Amino acid sequence: MQTHQYDVVIVGAGGAGMRAALEASGRARTAVISKLYPTRSHTGAAQGGMCAALANVEEDNWEWHTFDTVKGGDYLVDQDAAEVMAKEAIDAVLDLEHMGLPFNRTPEGRIDQRRFGGHTRNHGEAAVRRACYAADRTGHMILQTLYQNCVKQNVEFYNEFYVLDLIVDHDLSAGHVPEGEEVNATGVVAYDLATGEIHVFQAKSIVFATGGAGKIFKTTSNAHTLTGDGMALALRRGFPLEDMEFFQFHPTGLAGLGILLSEAARGEGAILRNSEGERFMERYAPTIKDLAPRDIVARSMANEVREGRGCGPNKDYVLLDLTHLEPAHIDAKLPDITEFARTYLGVEPYTEPVPVYPTAHYAMGGIPTNIQAEVLRNDQDVVKGLYAAGECACVSVHGSNRLGTNSLLDINVFGKRAGRAAAEYALTAEFRELPEDPTASVVAELENMRSRPDGERVADLRKALQETMDRNAQVFRTAESLTEALDDVRALQKRYRNVSVQDKGRMFNTDLLEALELGFLLDIAEVTVVAAINRKESRGGHFREDFPKRDDVNYMKHTMIYRRPLAQDGEAAEVFDGSDEYFSHAEEFDDYQVVLGSKPVTVTRYQPMERKY
Ligand SMILES: Cc1cc2nc3c(=O)[nH]c(=O)nc-3n(C[C@H](O)[C@H](O)[C@H](O)COP(=O)(O)OP(=O)(O)OC[C@H]3O[C@@H](n4cnc5c(N)ncnc54)[C@H](O)[C@@H]3O)c2cc1C
């Protein structure tokens, strides 16, 4: 075992992690730990753009951007956070430009902007150009730019190191915190892929920037590595996850594959059509049509297919039509995604419409934070020294449905805030003592998996998980389908306890790490489904066929979901941190239970209204 000491440890080297690193490393001794080589992070796959009300091409302002974000999120957005994001968006784009990011330009030499779903002028009047972009590889450019600047700033990276545990001085998953006491994060335990060695990083501040969890689904735009590690580690330590029932299904995945075709295609003028050639979005969102927010477009597409107007031999997809766009325009603005259509479906987008269907894309929920990016351990108290930003966090600027281009923005704005806050705290704080052997549980788990002669296979369990989630917790949900998903997930969690790996070695044992990632996925799927069962309304990305209306009376609140020890009598432990009103529902599982609470939504300017486009 090796030990290290840093003022700030950042877990994750995607956009959020590296943006945090740039802020922290000039102020305090900082290390970035990443299971991937930084430029392989999923941020690099982002296509369409990053929005800011620059008004470089038409009139716009941050207040309209805030409103669109709040309305797009179906009013579950914390409006103070959305205001911060929309205001700081402008500097976030300019920061990147100054770091060297090659944005597309207008003929006058300004940063060009394109249209994207749900971004409007004057509170919904018409679509507005708000997304800054670099062709359809904006994320790639952001990631490369941030990485180059980190290298320039001598940020220390530990690449291909997997963080497998978060060290805290009070393990909430084991019980209560004594009244009036603080909870502090003190370090992380990591596994070095190359050697199989365990490392302990002691830190005054820790920033989680571990990205999403799309791999709980089978059809997804997400990379294989998006397994919800940071969220699961926080949950296992007894910290809540917020709004996990809200998962975004992006309308235009390549049919049958899930590979993403950016909304930028529709931003540039592409149109969705059903088997009758009809531009069906005119019926669902008469004002902004194909540029309605993703939850609405995805649901409309699924509905067309259900009602028999799907295309293809099985009538199970719709078509994205770019054939009326000039080939030169397509080549200039959408080169990568049109190439995906050629490569993976053998379709020529100049002349043929592209088969598309919704694909699991983005986790609106995650580790709850305040606007300083400090992690919450209940509906109000923070964990000292722990921060989160990016897709693993829930601040919550996306509410129940994220607008396109708001995530690349989120990771820059809140990544920066997290890095700065973490460094500032570290400069005032002392290192805290670590437990005697902080690696014990990780080492035991690894040894168990390695030494089990035979047992359940990772690939089988993961496939079963992804299939039940696709079948039962996708665009349309009911109590019945979700209950089936929960039963399946829990059966798989039981089987997982007997999982074994074929590679018993120490060096580059990816087999072993995939097994651990499966454990994270199962835990995230469980809380996603429990939260979805509990929310008996439809809002944003969460659509309950048995409760098709939004219900502001009962559900205008964030879900907070926790793990707690199973009380002896099987009842929910009814008090912790003095807030007994948390418990609306409890689900038992073996040695722990999943417990639900809530947190109020912060409303500043915009009272909830009916959402029409
Ligand atoms: C195909 C696609 C296209 C998209 N297009 C857009 C777009 O145009 N505009 C937009 O706004 N959004 C877009 N998004 C969403 C957006 O790209 C992501 O939400 C965002 O980039 C996430 O950034 P992040 O830094 O939070 O996480 P990531 O970039 O996913 O980085 C996560 C990091 O955490 C590390 N990590 C994870 N687990 C561990 C662990 N256990 N130990 C150590 N390190 C760990 C990884 O190594 C990685 O470095 C798109 C997403 C996809 C999938």
C-alpha cells in the first residue's frame, strides 16, 4: 500500500474534473485521479455545443437562459443555481476561448452560435442561437483544451487509477451522526490498474467529478466507463443521492444502436418524420417543433411508434431527415455525426433520412450539492471537505430534464466553483487522521472476487440489468414495470455477491474492475428505480403512464435517497440528523435499506406554470 497527501484530490479528469484542477492547482497542492487517461473521458464525446447568452448572432440575455433552463427542467430546477449558471456562462465560454479553444466563427469573426432544443428568446417566443460550438466535436475541443492547460500548469495526474472508496470520519451508512458533530471527508482509496497496487490519498478537500451512469441501460449514448462510481461511493457511505428517477432519453440515437446523433442536427434544420412522412413534432410542440426539449421529443417519438407510425420492417423507429440541407452545410457543421450514420447504419444522410430512436443519455440526478459545490449529507448540512461537480452531481440546474448544451456549461461553471472552493477550504483546514486501515474493505472485496473459483459472470449480470432497465424504466414507466425492474435488480444484487472473475492476476486486470463497476451500476439502478416508484407523477424525463400529469401539490420537491442500516424490527430508522419527516417510504434489502426523503425546490423568480412549447 502506498500513501499520498494532497491539499486537494480531484476524482475524475473529464471536463468538470479538469476545470476544477485548473482552479485548485494554482492555489493548493492538487492531484487528479482518473480511471481513464484524461482525454478519453466522455466529455470528449460531446458533440453539439455549450450554451451561453453571448448574443453574438442575435439578441439574448442570461435571464432568458435561466427561464428556459427552469422551464426545460419542468420547474424542478433550483433557480438560484440556474441563475448562477446562466450568468457565469458567458465567462465560462470566454475562459475557454482564452485558453485556446477553436470555436466556430461568424463571418465577422465572432463566436458563432447555433439553435438547440428548448433555448428560446423572450420566454418561449422562438428558438434562439445560444450554443457555442466547434463543428460537432465541441466536447473533444473542450477536453483537449482543458488538458493542455492542465499540462501547462503542471497539474499532477494519477491516470488509470480507480477510486474504490471514500474515507470519512463518520460512516452514515452505519448509523447516526451524534447531534452537533461535523462529518468530514478525509481521503480516498484507489487501485492502480497497471500494478494492482492499492493507494491511499489523504486530502483536506476531495472533489468528485466522476461523470454519469448511463450504462445501467442497454441502449445508451454513454461510454462503457460511465458506471456511476462516484455516486455509488457516496451512497454507500450513507450520503444521499438526489433526483435519481430523472434520466434523460435523448431523442436521436441511431436506431438499434443508441450511438448519438447530436441535437445540433435539428439545430441546423433537420426534421423528424414518421412512416407517413409527416413532420409529427408540429402536433406535439407547435411553436418550436423539432427543437422542443428532449423529454417531449423523445416521448413524442415513442408515441408515434406505439401508434403504428414507426418506420422500418418492425415499425420501431422514426426518421431524421437532413436531405433538404446542402451537403456543404452538412460537411461544415455536422461532419462527425453524419459519418456515424454512414459507418454504423450504411445510410447516406445527404440523400436518405437516418433511422433514430431515443437512447439513454444523461443523469439529471446525482450527488446533491449547494451552489458552492459542497456535498450535502441531508437536506441542509454539508460534508466538510467534500465537493462534487459535473454529471455525477446534482446542484440542481437540470431539474427533471436537462436542456441540450447545458451540461458542457454546467461542468465548466460548477467545475470551476468546486475547484476554487476546495482549494480555499484546504488552505484553512488541517489534515484529519485516517482510520487505522482504510483499505480493509476494498482489499477484502478484491480478494473475494479474485479468489472465488467460480461464480456469477459479470457479463451475464450486466446484460440482465441493462435489459430490465430498458424494458421497464425507459421513456414510459408504470408502477408495474418499475416494480418488475426493482425485483430484477435486487435479484441481480444478490447474485452479484457471488460474482467471480476469470483473470486472477494483478497487472491490468480489467476483468476485476469491470466486476467492481457492475457493483456500482446495480446500486445506482436500485435507487433509480425506487425513486421512480415513489414519484407518482410525470415530470420532465420521468413519465408515469399511471400518473400522466405533473402534481405540484405532492411532488414539487427533490427526492433524496439514502442507504441506512436495516432496523431490527424491519421498520425504517425513523430519525437521523433530527429530520424525521424525511421518511415517506422504505424498501428493505438484506443488510441495508433504501430510505427516501425530500428537499425543497428553490424558487426565486419563476412560479411553476404549465409547460407548453
Ligand atoms: C455522446 C454524447 C454527446 C454529448 N453532447 C453534449 C453536448 O453537445 N452538449 C452538452 O452540454 N452535453 C453533452 N453531453 C453530456 C456531457 O458531455 C456530459 O454530461 C459531460 O461531459 C460530463 O462531464 P464530467 O466531467 O462530469 O464527466 P466525464 O467527462 O464523463 O468524466 C468522468 C471522469 O471521471 C473519471 N472516473 C469515473 N469513475 C472513476 C473512478 N472510480 N476512479 C477514478 N476516476 C473515475 C473518469 O476517468 C473520467 O475522467 C453529451 C454526452 C454524450 C454521452
